[in-house]
Amino acid sequence: MYPFHPRLVHFPIALTLAGIAFVAVGLAARRSGEQWLWAGRWLLLLGWLSTLVAGIAGVVDQSRAADLPQVRDTINQHITVGVAILVVLGGALYWPLKNKQLLAVASGRRAYLVLLLVAALLILLDGWLGGKLVYELGVGVRGF
């Protein structure tokens, strides 16, 4: 049986990074940016949901990975960063709902963009760890 996780991870990556880009454009556009912000928030929500689905698939798939220390350590790092992504994206979704004035002030917009930048960096790190699992350690491709 083939692993599902590698087939699903492209959706959260694309949706979340597109959502971050849309929100950034919306914040930069200010007056005409409300539609960009609306679309960006929906993409972030879809990215969060698809991250959750991909994460669940990854937990299921990890049972097929070789029980080697380097594989186990890298999988644990990959999972930890994945959970961090869920937390940061969850915060990015919740914060503007909790604080309606967050994006109305320059300091709030900057802080929100920093949070989204952290999410993007975590996605890049997690993708790198996933690539390490596949291309260096052969997880999911060499019968593991």
C-alpha cells in the first residue's frame, strides 16, 4: 500500500502560501484590499484544514517507515514542525476574529504579517524535512 501523506502535502503548502500572499496583497492595497483579505483568509482556512488531513495521513503512514534512529528522529522533527504549523496558522485565523481592529492599525498589520511569515518559514522547514525523509532516507520509496 502506497503512503497517502506525500500525495496530500501539496494542497496545504499551496493553499497556505497562496493565502499568505493574498493577505499580504490585501494589506498592502489597504482600501481596495478587502477582497484580497477575504480570499486570503479562506485560503488560510483551507490550508489549515488540509494541513490537518495531511498530518493525520502522515501519522498513519509513519507506521510503515523503517525503525531506524535517523528516520525516527527526522519523522519526529517533521511532526513537531507540522504541529507548530497548525498552531501558528490557527493563531493567524483566530487573531483577526478576536481583535477586529488588528488589521486597521499599522502595528497590527505588521505583527500579523510577521506571524504569517513565521508560518511560511515553518512550511519551508517542514517541506525540507519531508524531502529529507524521502530523498535521503528513502521513506516511502524504498519499501519503507
